[in-house]
Amino acid sequence: MLENIELGSPLKHDFKVMSTKENIFMKDLIITEARDILSSDHVVPSVEREENYTSLIINVPKDLKEEIKAYCSMNDIRIRDFWIECIRKSMERYNG
């Protein structure tokens, strides 16, 4: 299933550069972090929506998407914040 992730243009640019540098698809980086958040019960902070935002569309397995939706609902997390945290965690992992 397609997922439209809204994120700030600078973050998308930096993430794209990091993904290219590491030679890993952005989708794979995001999915890895999503599974890590779900399995570790990681605290997902709330973030304000960027004024200058753009979209990143990725294909997410239906079962994972449903699991994320349930997790966000149970923990009162906006799905947008969940995806942003996946990107931030991935960037921390590879950029230190």
C-alpha cells in the first residue's frame, strides 16, 4: 500500500543524500526503522508540520501499515510523526 509521508524539504533532501551515500533505498531505511520502533516501543515525539513541506511516497506492506496504524492509535501518536521519527532515527544511525 502506498504511504504519503509529509516532511520538510530540507529533511527530505538530507535523507535522500544519505540514502544515496549509503546505497540503500529510502523505503528500506524507513521500513527498518518502523519495525524497530514497533518492536522496542520507542517514544515518538510530536513534531510541528513544516511550512515548506513535501511528500515522499513509499510502498508499505499492508500488514505493517495496519500495525503502525494500531500502534499510533494506542499510543496517541500522529502517523505523520511516526514516519518522521523513522527518518530521523535512520539518519542518526548512518550519520552518527
